[in-house]
Amino acid sequence: MTKNKIYSMLGLAAKSRNVVSGEFSSERKVKEGVARLVIVGEDASDNTKKKFANMCEFYHVPFYVFGTKEELGHSMGKEMRSSLAITDEGFAKSIIRNLEEA
């Protein structure tokens, strides 16, 4: 249940333009200081996971590995996405709450 809730919240965040996806955009938002949460797919490369884990730790951005690239992309109405960044504090907090329960 919680997994579906997370995906639907990602969809809402995408509709309200509070999410960027793809490695380049996600990285840019973290470095600009506007990312409130970063999610990387479980099937992303180890290199990608490590890069985002280190970057998020450095910039103090919550970081989670969740879902598959296909599920993450699909939840936002896009193709496969290995990473995404939530830019809205409210969405980030409620998604984090659900990620903690998942």
C-alpha cells in the first residue's frame, strides 16, 4: 500500500512541477540547493547510487534508494528514470514519511 502511495505522490509532485528527473537535472537541483529529497532507483548503477549518496550527504539532502527505474519514470508519466529530485518541502516531507514506513 505505502509503495503505491509514494508513486502517486511522485505523480502529483510531477504534475505540480515540483520534481526533476534524470541524473543531470537531479544533480543540478542538489547543487543549487533547491532539492529537498533525492530518490534513486534500486536498479540504478552502483556508481550512480554512490555519486548521489555522497553528493546528498555533502549538501545535506535526504537520499533514498527506492523502486525501479521503470516504476519511478512511470509514476511521473515518463520513460525510465534512475534518479529524481523533489523540490517542494511539503511533498518531500510526506514522501520521506512514507519511505520510512515502506
